[in-house]
Amino acid sequence: MAIVQDFAHMLAGAMVIGVFASLLTGVQCSNGGVCYGMIADDLPSPSEVVQLYRSNGIGNMRVYFPNAEVMEALRGTGIGLVLGVANEDIGSLAACPSCAATWVQTNVRPYYPAVNILYVAVGNEVADGAAQSILPAMRNLQGALAAAGLAGVKVSTCVRYDAVASSFPPSSGVFAQPYMADIARFLATTGAPLLANVYPYFAYSGDPGDISLNYALFLPGTTVRDSGNGLLYTNLFDAMVDAVHAALEKAGAPDVRVVVSESGWPSAGGTAASVQNAQTYNQNLINHAGQGTPRRPGAPVETYVFAMFNENKKPGEPTERNFGLFYPNKSPSIGVCYGMFGNNLPPASDVVQLYKSHGITNMRIYNPDPRVLAALRGSGIGLILGVANEDLAGLAASEPRAASWVQANVKPYHPAVNIMYLSVGNEVSGEAAQSILPAMRNLESALAAAGLGGGIKPGTAVRDSGNGLVYTNLFDAMVDSVHAALEKAGAAGVRVVASESGWPSAGGAAASVQNARTYNQNLIRHVGGRQGTPKRPGAPLETYVFALFNENQKPGEPTETNFGLLYPNKSPVYPITFR
């Protein structure tokens, strides 16, 4: 079986955002927007970023401090803005009403209403003693806005979720510090919402033994009953938001609205941080936000997805740099899966045009669809072409059937359609999984017989039921089991070096020159691509191919003497390159 060249990178990339257009155009003004973080040195200009928001139908933006270039770029766009006050400015704004007036004259008055400023957010997750300055700063800024004739701009603050104590069950939610009750009552008098950063990811990753991953991802299968009021919860996001609602009620501010000022899921860098889980969470969050919560049914929760970009200078854990929907070059950080389980989807030609208009260069489909394949002709879009699960048994049992499949679904289209890989099934489990390898072998033979063996490779994907990560080759899965063992031993920071890996060219089952060349060449390309593994994406894996020579005196099974890249006379056992 050929190990698919760079298949892990491409397939993982194809699974970040289910249908890219539905993810981004779902972030409309009524239900929120996307946070624009700028802790990076490789981001596009503010004018380009604003255009990216507009071209993707993103109705609202949150920034963490005033930036004149961003404010100018937002003029006349209609994009709603949550304008942040930097944490380091809060002390002076609290102590000095004239400082607050100057801040408003500098950062609000020149832009509003040409810039649609929705709220001024005084600080972000301010903690400890500095938090005592939040309310005085809010009061001074609200007074300065009123004095400037800008009372329509509301002042609030963004709190970290641990501002709520005793959050389970949700009805027991109460603010952890007395100053939060004072803030809540101030908001009640001004009509402003409380902005709260709500991350089911961090709740799950901190307690994966007690919190179901499906519950955190809005997936079915878990229902939690609130013992305090009998309400039923099917996802962690609602439970966390309703704990904030409960805390507001206990503080005497039941009518203060909750705006989720940050929520998202990282695509790399930590427990259950994967492209697939990030796609699942963010898409389901957007779909769900308009429905309200069990405590506030039918009341949409204005929600801001964190974040627009991966920010390469953001401090903290690796997850902090992997929340973005886009790479800094403005391309989606992914290819896009084109699912077709719907009776109200646009025609395939429109979908292909949508991919092109958004600069999405790769597509995955789950079964051959002649309309999609025809629409892809000449587009240049790279395609992962799926083999339906129900076809696996027939393809595994019959070489002629595999040949017919290739003649019907590949030969008429390639190379006009840029078919990169065949994905043989999708998350096949149980007894049916026994058909995957025979089907892959038969399809690979059929591709070779059709003159297509050099460019298209069959592969499959396996999902780790423990963390949701998707594996497309055994090497990555084996390396990540070592990573997991190190984590469980309390040594998560220890790097793994693959000190030996190779494939024999003779002497045992599947030991052949062709398989040895395929494995070793693809191993070199895979680790040389510096994509890392699903558990450690982007972390280059130092790897040593075993071995330079066939060693004729090596003890053990016959395979042991046949791992060499070279014969002892220095001639190659098979051609291979390290470039």
C-alpha cells in the first residue's frame, strides 16, 4: 500500500471549516461578529482586513484598543464595532475624568457615527487589584460620552469567565467578587450589556474526564439537567452563558443582556485542538447563537468568534496562537469540505465559483458527483475525491469493480480536474473497516492500469475517539501515542525524535522494493514539510531513516538485513531523494 504523499497535511487542511461561506456569512450583525486581534508581525493592513470582513459578510468587529488606521478603514462600512480600552489605560481613566474626556475626544468623537461604534469595552479580562478601577473608568467614560453628545455609545467591560463562581449547575452562578455586582447594577442603569468571554474549550480541556467533548462541541448525545431549576442543557456554551445570567439576576440586574465578547476553539496546540474540532465548534456556535439559551429561550446571544487571524506573537500556551479563521496572508487557514446533505443547496457551478471568489484552493467531497466534477474542470481547485462508505466492500472484493469505479469517476475528469487524492471511506468503523485496505489496494492498481498511478493516491482517515483528532497515516498516529505517554508522565514539554523509521525491501510481509521506496520517500516528504502531527501541528519532527545500507550480518528476521537505502557497493536499492 502506498503511504500517501503529504496526505495528512492536505486532508487535515480540508477539514477546518465545513462550508466556508456558511461559516463566515453566518456571522451577521444581529448575532455578533469576529474579533480582530493584532498581536502579530505578519498581518495584512487594516484596510485589507476591513475588506476581508466585508467580502465575507462579517457584520461586526471587536478590537482591543483604538487604532487610527482601523478606525479610518471602517468609515462608512456599516460594520459594527466593539471598541476596546487597553488594560493599561484603565487606571488613569478611573482616576481622572479629564483623561476620560480626552480619550473620547481622541478615539470616539472623530469617527462616530461614520464608524458604527456599538460599545466601548473598558478592558479585557482585567484581574486582581486592577479590576477595582473598572467601574470608576466606566463611569468617567460614560460621562465623557454624554458630555460630547455621544450618549448612544454604551460603555461596558469584558470579563473572564471566572468572574462567575459556582457555575455548575448554571442556576447556581454567582459573581465571585463584590465589584462585579456593582458593575452589573451600573449596566442596568445605562442599558448596556455585560461582555463575557465564554470558552467551552478551556472548560473541557481543563476537565476532559468529566466533560464530554461532544457536549463542548454542540454535538448530540449529552443532556445535562440543572438540579436547581430543572432546565435541560445539550451543550456547554448555553450552560456557561446561563451561569452568567444567573449571576446577573442574583446581583439585582436580571435585565442586563449578556454579549459573548469572545468564543472559539483552537485548531492546534493543545488537548482536542484540531482543525476538525475548530470547524465543528465555530460552525455550530454560529448556527446556534440565534436560538437563545434554556434560561433565555428565543433571545439571540450576540457572539464574537475569536479570532480573525492566527496571531504569531500572542503570549501564552500554543493554543493562543491558533484560534484564527484566516492565515495572515488572508487565505482561509484551510481547504473546505463540500458536504451535500441538503435539498436547498446552490448548484455545483455556483459552489465552485464561491470557492474561487473566496480564494479557497482545495475541496473535499465525500462521493463522486458528476455535476461537481464537471464544474471543477479547469478551475485549478485541488480535489480530495471521496469513495462512499457503502462502496468499500464491493471495491475490496472485486478488482474489476475498482477498475470500473476509476473509469467512471476519475479517468473522464483528470487532469482537467485537479484530483489530488482518493479518500477511501470516511471514519469507517467496526467490521467494515476491514475492507479499507483491500479497497485501497484495488483502487491503486486500477489507477496504475489507467495510467493515473503517478499523480493520484488513495488514502483513508482515522478519527481518535479520545480527542477527535484525525489521522491519515500510521506514522503520525504512532508518534502521537508517544506524545500522549509523555503528557501522562508529566513531561509534556519533552520533544520526540523519531530515532529510527524505515521499511524493508525484502524478507517479510509487504516487504518489497516498491513499498520501501514509497514509505521512505513519503516519510521524508512528510517530515520535511514541517507540518508536524495532529497532536503537535506545525512542530517539525526530527526523523532518522533506517538505514543507509543493507546489513547482511544483522541478526533476527530476514527483514532486518533489508532496510538499507544502499547496497554495500554504494549503489541504490531504489531511487530516493532527500530534497
